[in-house]
Amino acid sequence: MTNRMWGGRFDAAPSELLRALNDSFSFDHELFAHDVEGSMAWAKALHAAGVLTPAETASMTAALSSLTPPSQAELDQHEDVHSFVESKLGERIGALAGKLHTGRSRNDQVATDLRLWLRAAADECAGLLTQLARTLAQLGLDEAGTPMPGYTHSKQAEPVTFGHWCLAYVAMLQRDLSRLLDARARGNECPLGSAALSGTPLPVDRDALAKSLGFDRATASSLDGVGDRDFAAEYLFTVSLLLSHLSRLAEDVIFFSSDEARYVELPDALATGSSRMPQKKNPDVLELVRGHAGRSIGEVTGMLALLKGLPLAYDKDLQLDKEPLFRTRRVVAAMLPALTALMAGLQLNRERMAGAASSDLLLATELADAMAARGVPFRQAHDIVSARIGEALKRGVTLRELGPSESITAADLEALDVRHALSKRAALGGTSPERVREAAQRALAILK
Ligand code: ARG
């Protein structure tokens, strides 16, 4: 192991047993670019504070910007990303490298790195999420008039349009996006200058330092600055709620593509086969969305459990904050584009959907509403239609085939029409093709 940042007061070198548990470079190397970025900003702050001469600052900054990420082989040669950067800097500029850590601690350094990372991860997620939302909004616009059965309790309930189904998920995704941007804004503060816990003793303009790294401001408390991981928990929560929404979408589409429903056909390039059953075409992408949603809930609860008992300020437990974040970002980066492509490539079996949506049973509410419209109290109309349905089911015929009765007129039966039922739902937020088209256009304008 090269460059120990802390060996002085110890008589023995770190045991391999310690290193196996304590070293974090195998995963925190993912912070490399952010560690360099933060270090360059700190070098400038050291210059402003009179610690580094202009020449020293220039050579330190140039050396930092010339560093390259670690090779695979280097990953077990360093304790963490911070000691790696400092040791590489030493190889370039010798003892001058030792001045970089003046007035700084790995505690404020890692907190800064991670907030820089969070910003990038949030931006990446926001971009991918927006693409998915846009795809769904476009699908919503294209299919604003496509009838399909709407379900409650997994039972056919009333007709809706496929576009309306799409737009429901767009609404969820828009909230997810706004939550993500809120979390990003709250996390966009700079802990650098908090040092180990009590604040740097150097005359550093922390707000200027924060701005130089693109943060909105410096964190308010040095004790909190090194120990706060709210931003990590918020990111994980935001993503887990996003994935919960996508899991519901996946669950719906799995059903829509089932052999029983056959409302949609998945694009071949985003479906999988079976090694045993030649006929199979499986919705693995959607199942993995559902699976990852479950695991991401575990990541949030894990993070909260990690944080809940920590004494102020930095504790080594916090080293374990990173892997859940890194895993989550990788999941988002793989899942969202795959799901976007799957939704864009979905083939709709419009006839089958419209056929299912036109069943008398889904339109029973329409019949009761038609009777109510000519003055029959709705409760009574509901009873009459319900009894009529019982009779139709017993005889194995439709309500239309059963025809008018004492209480149900031929004109009432005209209400058993899916297009009519859809167009009547024209109040704001309803499933009428007109409203769905407007909602899709509104969403597309926002998601531009
Ligand atoms: N590898 C550590 C982490 O990820 C860096 C901070 C170490 N600080 C310390 N006082 N040991 O949290």
C-alpha cells in the first residue's frame, strides 16, 4: 500500500485484516473526477488564503488536472480515492503535494465529492426520466382515442383510452422529476471548509469556494456539514418512489402483453426467450423494473438505518453510504433507457383492446347513468341494471340482446356505446379523447 495519510503515531503497518475491511478504494474510485475537481478548488482557496504561492498553485492545479483514473490493478493499492489522488499528485510534484491537505480533512473532502456526485447523478436521472415521460406523453397523444378496458381490483370496470393510461404515468413521472430537482437543490451546498468537524482554521471565503464548484452556497454548520447525508437519503427515496411508479407501469404492461389480454406486443429486441419452451416471449425488462423497485426500497431503508444512530460528526459508518448510491445510479442508467425503448416500440392490438372495452358489462354504469338522466334515482337505476346483468349472465346473452324491459327503454340501451361513454368523460382530468389530447399536449410542452 502506497502513501499512508496517517501512519505517524503507529508502530505497526496496517494489517491486511484491517485493510480488507477498512479500504474503500475498490468502490469510492467512482468519485475520482469529483475528488480532483474539489481538490483544484481547494488549491485555489489555499492560494487566496495565502498558503500557496501563485507558482505553487499553478503547478498543483496543472498536476491535478493531468491525473488519470486508477487502473484496475491500482484499486487494491490505496486506502481510498483521497489517498490515491494525493499519492499520484506526489509522484508529479513531490513534497508540494503535501500542502494540498492544509486546513482540509477527508471528512469535508468526501462529503464534497459525494455532493458533486449527487448533482451529476440527479441530472442524469432527470434527463432519462424526462425522455421516458416524453415518450409516454407522445404515446398518450397518439392513442388519445384508443379505447381499452379500465380496471379496478384487477376487474374490468369502465372504458378508458390507452392514452389516458399513458398520461396517468406521465403525471407520476412529472412529480418524480420535481422531487428529484428539489432533492438536487437541497443537496447543492458545499461542505468544503468544514475540515474534520470544527471548521477550517484558514481564512477561506467558503461561499466563494462553494460558487467555484457550482454549489448554491456553503453548508451552514461544520459539524453538520461533515455528517449530513440527507441528500443521499433523499436521492435514494426519490429514485425508489420513481421505481415504484415504474413497477406499477411494468405490472400493467406485463398483464397487457399476457396471452390472456393480448392488448400489446412487446418489441422483440426488448423481450427474451426461454431456453426450454420454444414458444415463449418473456417480459424480462418489465420484471426487472419490478424487481429493482423492490430492491431500491431496501437501499433507502439501509441508508436510513446507517444514519439514524450516528453521533456527530463524521463516523466511519458513513463510508458505507456510497455503494447504495452507486448501485442505484447504475440501475437507473440501465433501466430507464430500456423501458423508454420498450414503450416506444410497443405494438398495440387496438381492435382487441376496443373489443374488450365495448363489452356490455363495462358499459353497465352508462346504462344506469342514462336512466338517471331521465329522472330515475341513480340508486334505483343501479339496482335495476344490476338485476338485469344477473339475468343476462344467467341466460348467457348481452344486455343489448336481452333488450328493453319495463324499466329500461330502447333509448337507454343506446348508452351501451364505448365511444359515447368515453366522450362523455370530458371534465378536466377525464378520459375523453379531447381531454387526453390536451393533457398530452400540455405535458409535451412542459417536458420539451
Ligand atoms: N473513505 C472515507 C469515506 O468514504 C473517507 C473519509 C475518511 N475519514 C476518516 N476520518 N477516516 O467516508
